[in-house]
Amino acid sequence: MVTNTAVAETDAAEMAGVETGRVETGRDAAVTDMFRLDGRTAIVTGGTRGLGFAIARTFLRAGANVVICGRTADQAEEAAATLGGASVGVAAHMGDLAAVEQLVETTVERFGGIDVVVNNAGISLGMNLEAMTVAGLQKSLDVNLIGPVMLVQAALPYLERSPSASVINVITAGVMRPTRGLSVYQAAKAGLEMMTRTMALELSDRHIRVNGISPGAFGTDMVMNMTEDRIQAAIERTPLGRMADPSEIGGAALFLASRASNFVTGTTLVVDGGMTI
């Protein structure tokens, strides 16, 4: 297990090199290296499209091995083939706990360990109060909250062995600014945000960092399937005056996955163009 002292000494040595310029690859390269993921293995759920696909692509470009998780084998394998590099597609539905455990086992068999878990998969059920059902509520909780928590639990033995373990939960800016008809989705994501902080606290002594990302209006399938009025309303609520491209989530995820955020845990990075100001 990695100790606080070892981590601190490594970081101090690297920072000393950066501050004095005594780094073999040069000052600029040393800063860039903070964001590299060479030799590390990441699981990205919901990685076949949208934000998950963009995160997987960014991680691959940073040198990581990436397991792209999708609901079907065809979707996952197609995404991995498109991205190439050290990627593999694995089918797993986050509402199926046996499949979640198998996802972890497959990742370890393929790459030997797990360093980063990105809980991006989610399901948005549009139901107002009158239309809510127990089945709908349970489905949302299974995919948006219970599945992500169980994935981290299953990955824990391997995250504990990582010299730089990171869990990233993709939440939603909607937990801070509710939307009519999306309360079931947003309530489950609010639970995931609290779980993010609780995990960070409980896993801190194992040197596993846990953070969240709350995206605003991104041009994903989930958002673009909304009515034109709702899309326009989302843009109007965004001070930057536009919808983000999914690729713009990559930098935030890379920061939280990399050594650049070694002293960041229990926080949620809001990437919403100012929507929640």
C-alpha cells in the first residue's frame, strides 16, 4: 500500500525539479507529465458515446489503458475499434450487479489492475410527480446510484494497490438547478454527489481520491433528444451562451484522473458554462 509519506516525497521531488528547472525533460515537459496516464488502467462506463466516449478518448491520448463499458458488446467493441490504442470494449449494464463485478474481473484479466474508475453511465427518465412509478424510481436508482457505488466497491482491492487511484463520478449540474420533469434523474444524481463526498472521506486513508464532475448543457444524445424549447432554454440559462461539445469534458476528467490533482478529493468540478452561477 502506498503511504502518505511516499506520495508526499515523490510529489515534493517532482515539484522541486519543476521549480528549479532540474528536470531531464525540461520545465514544460515536467508540467505536461503531471497530466500523463501512462501505464494506468481506467474503466469508463457509458463510454460508447457522448461524454464517456470523449473521456475515454482523452485518457487514451494521455497514455492510459481504457476499458470502454457499454450496454451491449457490439456498442462497446465498436467504440474501442474506433478509438484504437490500448482500449477494449466490455458490455455491462450498471443495473446488473453481476455484470458490474464481471466488468472488474475482465479489466484485471486484460490489464492487470485498475487505477481509475469513471462512473459516467446514466439514465434520464422524464417523469413528473403524477407519472412516477416505483419501477421507474428503482430503475433510476439502480443505474445512476447503486451501480456506480457497487462498481467502486468491486474495484476497491485493485484501487488500493494503485500508486495514484482516482474515482470520478459524473453527476449533473441539475442537482444545483432542478429541471421540471427530471426530478427522478436529478434526485439519484444528488445521491451520487453525496456518495462522492462520503467515499472521499472513507477512502482517504487508503489514498484513493474520489471526485465528481457536474456537466451542464453538452451536445450529447441525452440532451439533443429533448424538445427544441428545452434545448434553447438550457442555452439561455448558460452565461457562455452556447451548448458545449462533448470533447470539452475531457480536460476536467483528465485533471481529476491525473497526478495534477493529487491533493484534490471530495469535490465536484462544475463544468456548465456558468449555468449554476
